[in-house]
Amino acid sequence: MQRIRLRYTKRGRLRFTSHRDFQRAFERALRRAEVPMAYSAGFTPHPKVSYANAAPTGTGSEAEYLEIALTATRDPEKLKELLDESMPVGLDIIDAVEARTSGLADRLTASVWELRLDGVTVEEAARAAEAFRAAETVEVQRRTKNGMRTFDAREAVVSLEALDAAQAADVPADRPSDKACAILRLVVRHVTPAVRPDDVLSGLRAVADLAPPVPAAVTRLAQGLFDEETGTVTDPLAPDREAAQALPPTEAAGSATATVPAVEGSA
């Protein structure tokens, strides 16, 4: 059984897609692309698809991950192209690797988020970010199924900085505007209870009275293993690529020979 790990996006209006809606769209894409999926046992078999740390409904993302199990070998790059063609625009499959290591979910320990604050100046956002960073704790409340819960939003935030549109031009605006727009970039550790971008916004309101006139446009830019030395979030698929490159030449050649005919036959 071959396992393939995929990276996908939620862009534009598709950021409002729920996780269940994405699952339905992805399973349709698997059928359209004639992917030889492995299925679970039991009375209601379903495709073996494992999702890892999906973003909340209403937030965009450039870094969502899942893993699929196949009954026949396929070339990851060809499979990525076939699946991307079968998905709605905005739910884009942008990367694929063969799983050669264990513990993908264990490598998703932090996320990089961008919050676009329309109607807020960079100076206002910078002052609020400074106040948040300076606080030892920032208590916020969130309603859960068991009622209101109070927790510290500060501890999970590794970094928080305010940028202007020019400084954040490396990422297309999900909601472009010619009005004042501050951009917050933050790195958040995945802790329990999870600290979400809206929790950080609640914390900014509490410590600096920052209240954007319209809801923030939130996008996850990356998620992966947090590197303590560099303070960056690393690519969680990198270990699989490195493992593939470390294969002996004869094994790598044999793998390529086996995958090409299978992909051509399924196209």
C-alpha cells in the first residue's frame, strides 16, 4: 500500500468551506481522477484519507495537509495534477510527496497566520502588537460546548508583528482594498486548548483596545514543526523528500519505472 501526502489551499470565497464540505469535494475529485484508493473495512467502507489540523471555517489557508492510502503505486506529481484539475478553483492541490516517514501530524506544532485589518493603520496595529507582546498573560474567553472557557492567549504566541501592504506583498490579498489596512503576522504554537487567530484578536482588544471596524481576513500561511533556533516554521513534507532523495539509485529508478505506466493508464 502506497501513502501520499498532499498540501492544499483554501482561497478566496472558498475559505468559508467547512471541513465536511471539503471532504465531499475531495472524495468526488478522487473518483473523477480514478485514484486507486484503499478503503476501510466494515459495513460502510470509506476512502482511507487522514486529515491533519484543518483550519477553522471562515479562514483562508495556504498550508492544509492530508494523507491518502492507495492500492496501486502512483507518481505523486502526476497524482497532484490530476486531483487539482478535479477540485474547485480555490481548493487547490499544490504539493504531493510519497510518505516515507511516520508522524505527519506530530510535525504540525505551529502555524504562521496573517490577519488583514481593514480600517486599521499600521501604527495602531504596531502599538497593539507591542502591548500584547509585553503582557505576561492575556486572558480571553471563548464559548465551547461546555460553556464559556477562560484561557491565556499570550503563551502560545511566539511572535507578532505589524506590517503594511507593501511588506506583506509576498502573499496575495484575500480581500484587497485601497483603504487603510494593517497586517499582523504571527506564529502560534499548537497547544491545548488551541489558541486561534480570533483569540489573539480578542487579546489585542483586551490589552490595547484594538477593535477593527470590519472582521479581519485571516489566512494561514504555513504550518509545520517549529524550529527553536531560527524561530521559523519548517516544511512538514521536507523529511519525506529527504528520505526519497536518500534512496539508492537502483531503488529510485525502480520506483520511477513502476509509477509511470500506472499513471498513464489512469489518465
